[in-house]
Amino acid sequence: MPIRTVMKANEAAAWAAKLAKPKVIAAFPITPSTLVPEKISEFVANGELDAEFIKVESEHSAISACVGASAAGVRTFTATASQGLALMHEVLFIAAGMRLPIVVAIGNRSLSAPINIWNDWQDTISERDTGWLQFYAENNQEALDLILIAYKVAENEKVLLPAMVGFDAFILTHTVEPVEIPDQELVDEFLGEYEPKHAFIDPHNPITQGTLAFPAHYMETRYLLWKANEAAKKVIDEAFAEFEKRFGRKYQKVEEYRTDDADIILVTMGSLAGTVKDYVDRAREKGIKVGAAKMTVYRPFPVEEVRELAKKAKVIALLEKNITFSVGGALFQDFSRALVNEDEKPKLVDFILGLGGRDVTFQNLDEALSIAEKALRGEKVDEVNWIGLRKEIL
Amino acid sequence: MAESPFKEDIERVQKEYSEKMTLGAVAVIPGSSVVNKTGSWRVFMPEFNKDKCVRCFLCYIYCPEPAIYLDEENYPVFDYDYCKGCGICANECPTKAIVMVRETK
Amino acid sequence: MAVRKPPITTREYWAPGHAACAGCGCATGMRLVTKAFSEAMEEKYGDPDAFAIAHATGCMEVVSAVFPYTAWKAPWIHVAFENAAAVAAGIDAAWKKKGIKGKILAFGGDGGTADIGLQALSGMLERRHNVVYVMYDNEAYMNTGIQRSSSTPYGAWTTTSPPGKYSVGEDKPKKWVALIAAAHQVPYVATASIGNPFDLVKKVKKAAKVDGPAFIQMHCTCPTGWKSPIEKSVELAKLAIETGVWPLFEIENGDFNHIKIQSPGGGAKVKREGGKVVAIEFKKPIEEYLKMQGRFKHLFKRPEAMEELRNQIKEMWKVLGVEVTLPKAEE
């Protein structure tokens, strides 16, 4: 029987790791993720998790040890955030290039400077070109479920890519919510054993991993990563379907909410999706034809689903806790790519908000919606809008 | 005639070599570098005088390639497919059983 | 006449056809270390192949593993420049879980070990992984074209320590990573050299057989970076030992009071007290070692810099508890 209990997202992530039974875990403390390795240490200390837990001296070594262990053919896990993920950056490309299905739990946090420990998505968004799969959880249950799903997808032979699962700093990492812990047996059946045919370190079958590729060979490695990301789209759908069948919880790459007759759709990710859905309910009561959509999967970018979504609205408002300077938010860029050659497409309006833990209030959403409504009326609006700025201190 | 310790590797790579891109760009045939006949780099070549050899093994131990292996009697055999002609063997040979002579191709 | 037996296994884990420069001392190092490791694994586990190699980015990495080829006949992995020790730690953990008996061998150059990889090395040593880390020390970043590292000796020319009106060449003393490693109180730390292959093999085997981590700083000639004749690679490494430039020592369990010093040869007089080496009177001047290398050419016109190098070598020996006298070359 599944256990219904309450826990923080960090604990949910540790529970997910425990259920996935990684053989090697390497982690380094960082706010707001520290509770993940703490909890895992307890599991290992109590004999509840039979894993080698390497208490490394940096995040760079955490991911490097995971690469070593994964290359030796075992399931691995780590958790980090923000500067820690940035320190891993170099090795993230390598893990993908070496096709190692490492899973990393991320407590999404801003990047320095100034140092700030609170939530936005700049850490994982900044790693969007590494070849890693990216999932974003709306709540603690999703954090647990998506880590299990991430393993399922990452280890699929058609994919073999590492994956990161993000959940918002403090809003989720440190907030207690109801969570259902699935049965170990069901998880075992869902995930199976990881027995790679391409990555192993076997003295009696020596292979050389991490070669140097000249221009005659490098580009094909990138193309295969591109293909694996494309293949992951279908594999993710299959994993979501199997997960729903086994555990009863439904996931979609792009989850829509009251979009059917919407003029405006508010698109977001992570825990903000919960706020936005509430806001949509409120706006609907006022007769505003607005819907919401949540990007559960950000890499691979679900181009087809986004195109379907776009058909339903005249304006798409992107609510994002990240910024590419001089361009706008990442979703704005990716939605533009998905829609640029469509014959009929909605207007895209980008909203940068909630950076470094700034609360996103209904008032902020009112402001965003009013700009989106202007766009709907055909009035000219800025493509990129900063919402919730304290103009009085600028 | 003594055989190169890399004979099997040379045969395997001739049979199984493929440029097909592997997952993670893994090189799957151990010792497959033997396809690169680095002997073409050579300017001077070691000339071996067995009569002077005391089988001290120093040339065998020091060779960085390795392009020196041992025959049935443990005398050095020079593998000119790979010898880059560095001359460490001749320089270290205590009995001057190895001398470097200009390559004539 | 009976057939003499070679003093080392004829198994090879380093195949020819690799792209190391002619006369590369590091290539000899790769070959001898893996041979010795294999002997140790055979003696310890009854399986000569019971090891895997984690390699830092560097010369020996790029010359040995160009897709689709590899010079390696042991399982081998390269990840990045600074993390060979962390990768090795991960493999060690995975092997523990998989029940694979054996030991992990990590290779890093002096840049990948003394500089960018020092943190990962410290972490691996401190956590007591079952890893032997061999630093192949050719005393500069040779793979990128001869830039100084913290392991470059005083006075040496590199492209980033050129001698000039305001420069003697490299102006900092050489960093001895072996001493830093020993401070972790790990079971076994040693320096070694391709100039003394029998000592090198003995030390690698000892390192491979201890339970837990070990570290070896191995001096390897780089004729390209040192501007030395290719056939002199071994002779030079030997001269480094015989002139006192390269000390051969072992430190077990971080016991700095009982550092084992190997006799340098070359006619040097070794003075022992209670079995411990306390003084060495070298007979060969460091100039004999330096003069063969273009990287030290300018020192012969700068006696004050030459004297400073001699002083630094004496200071380094003092750390090892040995008073040395270094002769000056006769004009």
C-alpha cells in the first residue's frame, strides 16, 4: 500500500531516490537542497538504502563521481541548486555527451551576484543547452513522481540522456505538503534494473570512454544527442502513460487548464502554475476568457504540444522566473521558435517576474493580464515586461 | 620468429574496425591505435647487433611506444611499424648493441 | 646459456600507434605504471586485469584515445581536466556495489594535479577511496604548448615564464604535490621517476597493493617542452635524481618523521643515522642536468638565478629532513 504522509519537496526527492535504488550517490550541501543529501544519509545510515554515498568536496566532484559511477554501469543520483549546478556546468555537457542517465534533483534557485538563496529558474534554464532532459514540478508529489519518471526516460535505450528535475526553492523545498509514497514493489516494476550495454567499466571487456573526437567525428555526436532528445518526446509520453496506469497520477508535457475557449493563455512552470490556476479561476469568475498551461517538460522542448496549445489562444502570456539579457525569458524564445513558421499564431507577450524569491502576487498577475488584454485588443505592448519591480528603489 | 604482443589487436582491428559513431563516442576495440603505423615518423632507426646484447632488458623497459618486444630467447625485437626512432634504446644500451642509423626509405 | 627472464611482465596495456612525441618520457611512464599495476593486481587478486583507469585531460589522454581508436587495453575513461580523482572515486564506489574486485588507477599531469585538479585529489585522498593516483609530472602544461604550472621548477623557461630583462624565467619554487598528498595521512605516498624504472615499478606495486588511496608523483621527461634531445629522455630523468633535483622518497601514513629516502646514485654519498638518511653529498652538479635542456639555457648566463635554484633544491631537501650539499660545475 502506498503511504500517505506529509513532507517537504527535498524529502520527497530523497524518497524518490530511495525508491529508485541508485547504487552510487555523490552530493554536496547547498541551500536550498541540503536536506536531500541529509535525508539520504539517514536512509543509508539506517540501512534503508543500500548505496555508496560519496560525500564529495564540491558539486563539480559530485557530478564527476556520478559520471564515473554511471560510466561503470550503475544508477546514480545527486541533488544541487544554483551555484552548485553552475559549478557542475562543464561536466553536465560531458554526462550528456557520454550518454549517462544520471538524475539530479534541483531546488531551483537564483544565481549570484548578488548572492540570493531564493527561488527562480535561472539555474536550470541556464543549463538548457547541455543535452539534459528537464522536468519541473508544481508540488512535492510531482517532485517525487517526476524523479522516478526521469529515471524511466533517461535510462530508456532510445534516450540514454541525463535528466534534471527542478522544484522551487523554499516554496517547495522547505514547505510541507501531502505526498503519497508509492509502493517499492511497484516502483521496482516501473523502473526495472539499469543494465547498460554502452557504458560499463569491466576489466574483462575493456572499452575507452571519453575519447577525443576530431572534426571528422564530433558533429555526429551532437546529431545523435539531437536525435535522442527528439526520441525522448515519445518515450516521455509512454512513461507518463505507464506511470498513470501504475500509480494513478497523470502527467503531460504541457498541462492545460481551462484553455478550451480562452483568448489568453498564461503559460508558466513549477509551483507558479498552482498560483496561476487559482488566478485563472478568479479571472473566469469575472468573465475573462483566460486559461493556463504548465510546462512539466522543458527539455526536450515539446514543440508539437506548444503548437497545439497556441491554436487555442489569441495571446499567450509567458510568465517566467528567468532572464536572458537583451532577449527575454527562455520560454519566450522557445515559443517563438515553435510558432515562427505557423500560418496562424497568437501574439506572444513575455513577463519576467519572481526573480530571486520575489513573491508573485495576484496583483502582479493582474498587471500581466492587463498587458495581455491590451495585446488582445490589438494595442502595441512591449514584448518583454518586468512585473513586480520596486520602481521606488531604482 | 617471435610475434608482436599486439598481433591479436592488429588482427581484430583489421576485422572489426568501424568508423560508425558509437553512443558516447566510445572506442570499443582495445589497443586499436595499432592501425597507426607511427614508424613513418622515423628519421633515425635503431640497428641491433645481437652479438653485443646482454639481455639487460633496458631497451625493452624504456621504449615509450612500445616498439620493442622480446623473442623466444628474450632478445629484443624491433618493431619498425611503430618505432618513431627516438633513440632512447640506443642511448641507454650499456653495451652499444643498438646504434641509430639514418633511415633509408 | 639460460634464457634470462624480463624483470617485468610482458603484458601490455598501452599499445603502440599512439600519437605521443618521439622520446616521450610520459609514454614510458604510462606503459611501466600499467605493467606494474597489472603485476600487483595479479599478486593481490589473482587477476592481472583487475583495474580501470581514470585519466585527466592532458597529453597522455589526447594522444591515446582519438575516436575510434584507443591505445588502451584496460578499461579507461576520460571526463575532464580537473576531476580524474573524483571520477575514479565514482568508479571505486560503483565497483564496491557491483562486487568487482580490483583497484582504480588515476592519471593526471602536473597541471591536472598540482593546479586544477588539486581539490578533487584532496577529496579523493581524504575520503580514502581505493584509488592510486599517479601524477605524471613533466613540469608544465605541455598539451596546450608549454605553459608554466605550479609544478614548473624555478628558472625554467615556458611560454608563460619567459626569461627577459625583468624575468629569470619561472620565478616560484616547484610545488611538491607528494608532500601535500602525504599530509592527508594516506597509506602510501611516493615520488618516482622514469629515470629509475625498477624503483618506479616497486613503488607502483606497493601503492596498488595497499588498502585505500595512494599517490605517486612521477617525473617524466618532455623533450618537446624541455627542449632536450629525444634520445636523452631517460638519461635526463636519471640525471635529475643523481644531481639532487628530483628526490626519490616514500611517506607512509603521513609519517613525516620517517620519510624513506632512496639513494640517488651518481656517486652521491648518503649519510644515515639510525637507518635514516640525514645528509646527502651529491657529486654531480645540477648543471649536468640543466645543460641538456633548452628551458634552462639562460640560467648559465645568470649565476644568481642558478644559485637561487640550488638554494631552493636544498630547502626542498630540508623539508624531507635531509641536509644536502650540491657541487658547482667547474668552469
